[in-house]
Amino acid sequence: MRNLLKYSVLFIWAVLFLYFYNMFMPKNMFYFIVGVPVLYFSAVLISYIFKH
């Protein structure tokens, strides 16, 4: 059950982040340079929080 909650939170966070990031970030080279690491590190942080 805890695993299901972790992956649900991760999925919801990724969808919301990408939705709002796409609305506010201009489409240029920094779109991927900023977006991918932020999404990765936030996913790692969520996994770390649910692990402990």
C-alpha cells in the first residue's frame, strides 16, 4: 500500500510539475536543461521521503 501511495504521489507531482512548467517556462534551450534535473531530483526526494 505504501508503494502504491509513493508512485501515485510521484505520478501526480510529475504531471502537475510538467503542466505548470510548460505554461510558465519559455521554450528554449534551458527548457530541458532546467526541467529534467528538477524533475529527477524531486522524484528522488519523494522516493527518499517515502523510504524513511
